[in-house]
Amino acid sequence: PLTAAAKTGSVSIPSNIASSPTALPLTGTGYSAVQLLKAPTFDALVIPLPWRTGPPIRSLLAVRDCTVGLSPPCSVKFTGLSYNPIRTVQQALIKTGVAGDKYYFGLSSRALNVPAGGQYKVEIIFYNVYFQVVGSQALTFTDGTHCSQTLASYYTVPATYFQIVFRITFQKTGGTAWFDNAFLMRAP
């Protein structure tokens, strides 16, 4: 859909189970939305770079991995370190709104031997004009080893806001995690 209005329609999903009907009709209403993040797949490097990194990482280029991509070719790669630093990549958006605004956000991640403890998450944080947090929500990925895991959620902002921060955080003593396919959209 090319507009932000409500859409209606139907979809049929074929089934290969002999005892089921040939098609399972589904109906519902969906909404189209606009991706608010720039370079959400980390593939194209737009100038200026919308993604900022926190210490000890000096730039997005230091953690960008184009050998592993959940949607090829590139992702962000964090490797845990024994001294357990907090590693972050984030994008800040100047976006004003009011209490009751609703957003849909998420991220995909792949993990290899990620231990328990520490942080392995994606979050959105809403700030007011005084840069005080007025709302936030975090989604935590599963530790261990897994192929692509996608986490997503709706969030309703509880107060007037001026800025949104989309942040990826990895703080582990070992293991490796790749992140890709970030999204943040205003829901109707």
C-alpha cells in the first residue's frame, strides 16, 4: 500500500495436509507505515551516518560486518569481551508528539555462544524538550546460539516527547551477536 489509510482484503494460504481444505481464507485489516530509521539494514552508508556508537567503539564502520547479513549483505557485529564493556549503536530522531502516540519497533539478531548475564537488547527511548526520559521499552534477545531471532513490539508513548532514540545494546563477557533489519514506524 502506498497510503497510510486502513486497508482491507483477503489472503489464501494453500495447505498440503490431505484432511484440510485446499485453502484457508483469512481476512483482516492492516495499515501501511513509513520506516523512520535511516539505513536500517546497515547495507548502504548514507552521509551523514545516522548511526552513532558509544565508547569503546569509534564508528559504525568498526562494527559493520558485510560477511554476515540477516538480509544480505551487511549487519552490525558485536563480540563479547572479558572486561564486559557496554557496546551500543543508536540512532536519534527529532520527532515531536503527544501522549497516546503509538509506535511499532523491532530488530533481528543472530547469536553464537552468547552467555547469560549482561545485556543483549534493542530499545526505544522517548525524551521531552528537557532531554528527560518520558517513556521507553526494551526487548531482550535470547542468549546462547540461534539463527535469526526477530523481536518486535508496539509501544504507546505516555507523555509529550521531542526526540526518539533507537538503541542496540550488547554487554557480554563472550559470544558474538549480529544485528540487522531494524525498524521503527509510527502506528495509526
